[in-house]
Amino acid sequence: MDQTLRQLGELLLGSVPTVILLALLYALYTTIVHKPLQRVLAERRSKTEGAVEKSRADIAAAEARTAEYEQKLREARAAVFRAQEAKRQAALQARTNALNEARSKAHAQVQAAKKDIENDRAAAEAGLPADAAALAQEIVRRVLQPAGAGR
């Protein structure tokens, strides 16, 4: 057992430089590689997250501008529809006014024609007895006239 302990002691004593080298290697790795790598990765992560947040902010701003544009577009369409409706109403009113004016003119013409016809009828009725008397005299004169004299 004494020999085993001695061999174990020699092994431990022989491994001391390896342990020292391993600790030195670990310290150098941590200082030269690991810490700068962690710093670069943290910086990259912050830039990436910053870019993602900036992208999200840009998307939100674009959506807000899109919503504003769509609102203005809806308002413009509504204004166009209102203008078209106003023009349609004005045209309809003008058509109605023209139709009413034409009807009143036609009615006035019909009334004037009726009055003219009534005047003509009254004149004809007034002249009818005189014409009938003249016609009757002509008939009597021709009937009473000798047969060869009037022709």
C-alpha cells in the first residue's frame, strides 16, 4: 500500500504542471476568446433586437400612414358621391322645372286654342242665321227663276 501511495504521489506530482498548464490555458481562453466573443454576441443581440424594434416601429408607422391614407380616401370618395348626388338632384330639379314649364305652356296653348275655337263657334253661330237667310233667299230665287234665265 505504501508503494501505491508513493505511485499516487508521483502521479500527482507529475500532474501538477499539467494542472497549471490547464489552468493557464483556461485563463487565456477566457480572456482572449470567451469574453470578447460574449461581448460581440451581446452587441450583436442588442443590434438585432434594436433592428427588430425599429422594424416594428417602422411597420406601426406605415400602418398608421396607411390607415390615414385610407381614411382620406374614404372621405374623398364620400365627397365625390355627395357632389354627384348634388349634381343629380340639380339635374332632376331642372328637369322637373322644364317639365312643369312645358306643361304650363301646353296648358296655356290648349286654353288659347279652346278659346279660339269657342270664339270661332260663337262667330259661326252668330253668322249662321244670316248665312241661312241668304242661302234660303238664293234657293228661293233659283227655284223661282225661270228655267233658262239663270244658267
